[in-house]
Amino acid sequence: MMNPICKKCRKPISDGMLACPNCVLRQSQEAMRRFQLAPVLQIGEGHGAFTVHRTSTGNHAQRFSPNGRKGLDLYAFCGAEANAPEKKRSRAAYGSAGYQIICEKCRAAIAEILVEARTAEAMKTT
């Protein structure tokens, strides 16, 4: 019997799989990015701060998770793990001196998300 074909990407779905793993991963990543819009916009407007993790790979801003601090999404905006112990965490407001020490990739991702969030917000008001 032939494996079913994904209707979205047209690739075969492996035996025992209910859905195409590539498409599920992509959809999950897109949903997680959309989830970042509201909190990043709030912080960009001066309400709140990012959690910064000091790790061996640098200082990273933890992305926001629907799971809170339950450990299911302790990743930074750049994709690095953000699992530093409490004593190696700090808070940084957008544009502050503390924000400037966050890794360049995290800051670039935050800037992209902020532009996307502001655009989406402007579309709502027109």
C-alpha cells in the first residue's frame, strides 16, 4: 500500500504518521510567531520587559510561551535554548542598556516581529 500524500506540500506521509511532519512543524512555528506579536508590541510600547538569559552562547531574550514557564518553550527569539537558572536571568526593557546586550539575532527577530505587530495593529485601525 502506498503512503498517503500531503495535500499541502505534496510529499509522502510516513507509515504510522497522521499528518505531514514538515507541514505540522511549519504550522507550529507560524503559530508561535503569531503568538509573539501582542507581547512584543506591548514591550515595544514601553509596557513590560524581556526576560534575558545569560548562557554560554550569549545573552538571549526568551520568547513568550502559551505554556508560561513550564519548560515546554524555553527558547530565545534567535532559536537558542533559554534555560539559564534564575540567578542568571534579568529583565530588559525595549531599547534599554540591558536590551543592547541581547544577542544580535534575538534583537533582529524582535525588530521583525515588532514591525509585523505594528503593521497588524495599524491595519486594525483603518
